[in-house]
Amino acid sequence: MAAVAAVCAAAMQGGGRLLVAALPELEPRVNAWLATRDVAVHGLWGSWRHLNPVLGAESLALPGAEFHDIALELDVAESLWRNRIVARRFAVGDARLRLEQGPTGWRLEGSAEGPAPDLSAFFRHSDEVRLQARIEFLTNGASAAVDLALSALNEGAAHRWQAELSTDPACDDCYARLDADVRQTGPGIGDQAGAVRVQARHFRLPAALAEALGVPAMVLDATGQWSADGADAAARTELHVSDIALPAGPASLTVQTTAAGAHGLYRGVGSLRVATPDAEVSVEDIGFAADAAGALTLWMDLLDLGAWNALFVSALGAGGTLGRWFHGVGARGQLRDVQLQVDREGIAYEGLLHRAYTESFNGIPRLDDARGRLQGHLHALRIALAGAPLRAAMPEHFDGSWNYDSAAGEVTIWFEPGYLGLRGTGNLRSEEASVELGLALTRPHDPLEGHLSMVALVERATVGHTRQFLPRELRGQLRSWLDTALVNGRLVGGAVAYHGHTRTLPDLPMRRIALTGEVRDGVVAYHPDWPIAEALSGRFSVSGTSVAARFDTGASLGLPIQGLEVEVPGDAAYVDVRVQARPSAGEALAFAFATPIEDFLSFACECWTGAGPVGIDATLRIPFAGPPEPGDVAVAFDLDGVSLGLTDLRLQFHDLEGSARFRSPHLLAAAGVEGTLFGFPVRIDAASDDDAVSFAFTGHSRVEDIFAVLDMGNVTEVTGPSAAVQGAFDFDATFDFFAASHRPPVLRVSTDALGVTLDLPQPLAKGPATSRPLTTR
């Protein structure tokens, strides 16, 4: 078997040497075969070194690349062992690479799409690699060139690499250089010994290359050193970046670090300084840790949010999109116990907000002395509130501010180019209120498509506290009425819902509000000319077009209320009120003469008295400007044993039973109201027209009662036992009031005088059984 292998190896060596020696003569055939791949070779040559073939060419051209003075000695034995191409020596005297940025990354100009070849193993395992190249990066019609000199020597576990980059051919002292002399001491990534040195001196990153890499153009100056002896390692770096091309002007960055590590894990401390033309931030004692997988963790005791916000505004420029956001938000305060995680997945951070302030901008709420835990990454952040006081406002949507002694919940904000979203939930408490709040905000690229939605469940709150949930659109007379009408009280079991566009167009209904809840101990001043209603219990609701309330109990000027309904339309031109009550007649009279109802009672006297229960069902439409219109006041009365004293008329009614209706300005209707007058049953009817209000009475009276009403001197002299007129009689009477004019009232009394004795000379005398009709006016 060994002999067969030796024969095969000898045959391969012999055939290979013959083929290599004939390469110059085979060059036309090779080029013919390579032409189908748009590749050409010139000056092809070959030789043999021990067991290894050596191949070379004066030049090699392929899409996007040219190589000159190429020499490759193939390490046959190691290539077979590793099952990949490994060079004993590989050298390129000069190369030109043109790279363009495609959808999947960088590629040689004009080459087909596909993954780039992985050459790391070739450079790591080949014994010697030397390369001189100019790499030109093409992007968006611009180009930038980088000169590269690379030398790699690998011998077993020992690696010595040198690389130098330069971008300015006119500056011999402008470069970035890497020198590495490393030996693998074990199987682990961290099992290494040796040293690595990095140095950059006036190395300028061209604008075109910077744009392609997604970073600004800049100039690098740096020194760094890493050394290890077995498991223990140490590193030190100092980086200074200047002339960072930012929209508002050049900026600079300085970083210093010192670290120690073992088994691929490093811990250290560093400092950071960032400066723009008009802002500067420095952070000392930055702790950090890094592992062999490339994950980096940094922690800092304190960050000044105001200083960083000013730096971002200065660096990005207030006229740009990001700069305008930072300028508008105007964050201030502190971020404590900061941790920053950087790995292949991206960047994440967290810290404790302390006395943080922001201004309201493009939907971001205004915060005043906010405290909580901040967590986030490059496209989102979350603030967790854990019971600290909160003062916040959204002045773009609500006039009031939200002030609470305790706020627990979280706010999440996510953002990407052209879009911002916000979602928050919280339990908010103070002496005035306890509220469960949820809100969501979207701000897409189209400003007219942004929306804000908010729902608040109010466990308890003062009526005054609910004003902070009234949106800015609820203005004009309706808002003015709410500000003055909701005097006092407590809201329980309430709810607030708000939805609308973040930006509105004139005269379009683009925002909606609904607020409802149960009121206890409420005080409402529904109209400045009318007395306040107090001790109210019931429900109310507010929408963008009206306010409505229904109270089951309450009082006004001592008048007990069994039902009160109040409704105000969106333009607040008037207030509709419905009152249901069962006061005493005296309370009803006192209320009527203490309110604008008095204007409709021109026939009545404030001296009237009353007693006994009266059922009242009144509807009022009260304009805020001008007097009520006809019919705006309507009252239905239900008399239940009422006593009414018309003092000015010297009439006293008792035990009145029945119903009556009144409608402004002076329409009165009653039918069959029964009671007693002068101690005898009486029936009262009322009717009215445009000119007068007429009362009709049917009753019974003694002669002395009539004289008393007429106030005719000493009644006992006129009606005594020896009086000329004695007895009792039935009567029908009408009493007309001319409320629409200045005419005096008219009283008409008709009787047949049955029951009356006239002890007078004939022909005036009559007995009680004699009828003598009589009408007086």
C-alpha cells in the first residue's frame, strides 16, 4: 500500500513539474478558457520548490480588480490536510480593487451578486502573505481610495502580522498601523500570548467612504497596546477623533481606556470627552467589561441629560430632523447607574431617571421632575415609573397639567426614520384623584395621519381635577361654561376617552372627547343669573358637542331637589334645565321670588305665604345672552294639601289639591283645583291668553268674610247679630291679571244671594230664601 502511494505521489510530482514548466506556452489556452469569465492573465510562469508548485503572473485582470507581480507557492501537504488552499508563500506586488456597494454589501465592481469569499483562513494558515493594494470604494457617484500594505507571517501557533492603511498620498506621516505578534497557547480564544500595537496618525477617513460606512468623515489619532502572557492580559488605548463632519460644524471625540483580562474576559476603566463648536461633555470613570465574543458592557455613575441634549443639538444642528427633535424635547436632569450593552445584536442601555425634565414636542409629553427606570435600544425606549411623584402635560392637546403624588406604570416610545410611536399605562394618585391612565400616540411621516388616543378610568377625583382632561378643542363658550359651572364636588367611577389627529385642519372635526362619571356632593353654577345647585348626586357627561348631567338629589336656595337635568350645547348659547322637586309651598315661593322666575309673576306678591307639599316638574331654557324666549320656562305643579296665603288680597286658601301648568311668559292653566276658602270648599280654575291670566273661583262665603276681604272698617259692627246684612251664600268669581300691559287687575263676583238676609227698608229688604242675582266688579 505504501508503495502504491509513493508511486502515485511520484507520478503527481512528475506530471506537475512538467505542467508547471509548460505554463508560458499554455497561456493562450488558459486565457481562452478564462475569457468566458471575463478574466485575463499575462506573463504566466511556473516553477517547483521541493514538493510545492510555484505559480506566478505579471498581471491578472478580472471585473473590478487588477493584480501585478503575483507569486503563489502552494503548500501541498497542509492544503490536503486542511482541505482548503494554504500558501507557503503568497505575494502581490501591486493590486487595484474597485468595490461598489450592492444590495447585499460590498462587491467587486461589475461582479455578480453573491456572498464575498472568506479569506480569513487563508491569511491565518498561510506561512507568508505580502500584499500591496489600493482599494477604491464607489458609492452614490463618489469614490474614495485607501492604500493597504499587508504582511502576515504564520508559523504553527505563532502569528506576526503587520498592516498599514493610508488615504492621503501627499502625507507620508498620515497612516493607521497594526503590529501583532501573537502566539496561541491553548485551545481557547483567550489562550494567547504576545502583543498587539495599534497606531493612527492624522488618518483621514474620506467623506465618500464614511458615507458608505454610515459614519461622518473624520481624522483619527490613536495609540493602543495589548499584551498577554498565557491567561493574563492587559490593554491600553487612547483615541482622539477630530474634524468629525457634522451638520452644525466639526466635532471631536477623545477616549482613554485601561483594561486587564483573563481567559478572554476583560474589565477596565476609561474616560470620554466629546466636543462641538458650542457644547462639550466629559465622563470620567467609565467602567467596562468585554468578552471574547465581542460583547461590551459599560457602566457609569451619572450622565447629565441636559449636557448631552445640548451636545446632540449642537452636533446635529437644530434645522435637521434629529437635531430639531432634541432641541424641541430639551431633556434635562440626570441618568444614574447607567449601563450600556454593545454586541452583535446592537446597542441597549438602562439607567435611573432622576429629576428629569422634557418639553412637549411633536407628541412627546412635557415632564417635570420625572423619576423612574429608563431602558432602551437604538429604536425604542421605555420609562418605568415606580411610585414617584409625576408632573406632566400635553399642551398640544390639553390645557391643564397632570400633577400626581404617585405614578406607577410605564411609557414606551419606539422610533425609526419617519415614524414615532408612544404607548403608556399608569396608576396615578394624589389627594385629589386616583386615575388609571392609558394612552397611545402615532406620528408617521405624514403629519396629518398622526393620532393620539387616551382612556382614563377615574376611581375618584375632585370635579376641579377633571378639568385637566378637557382638550384644547373644547373651547369657546362651552369651555368657559365648564370652567365656571363645575364649582365643586367629587367624581367617582368616571371615565375619559379622547381620540384625535395630532395635527388638525380648520373647521374639520378631527378630535373627539367623552367624559362621564358619577358626581357626589356636587356644586353647579349652571347660569350666573340663577342660584347654584349644591349637594348634588348623580351622573354627568361631556362630549365635544354638549354637556349633560342628571342628578338624583340636591338643593338650591334651600329648595330640596329630587331630580335635576342640565344640558348645554356645543355653542353654549343656552342651558337647558329640568328640575323635579317636592318642596313646601313656602320654599317654592321663596325660590321663585329669589330667581328670574319673579319676572314672570307680575300678578303675585312677595308677601304671599305657603305651606304643604308641592310637586314641581320644571323645564327651563336659559339663554346666556338676552332674555328667555316665550315658552323657555315651563312648570307643572302638583298641589297636595297646600295652604296659600294671598296676604295682599286678604285671602287664605287651605287644603288645595290638583295640578296646574305654567309656561312663560304668562300662560297658566289649571282645572279643578279644590280646597277651602273662608272655611268652605272652593274650586279654582285658571286659563290665559296673550293678554291676561284669569282665575275662576266657585265657592261659598259668609257675609263677614266678604267684608273682611274688602277691608270695610270694623267687621264686627257690620256683621254682628244686629247687622242689616247677615248669612252665607254661594259665589262665582273671576280675577284677571293683565301681565302684558299696565291695566289694573279686574275682580268680578257673581251670586244669587240665596242665604243672605237684608234687613233694610223696602224694596231693598229680602229674606234668605229669596234669590236676588248680583254681580260686582
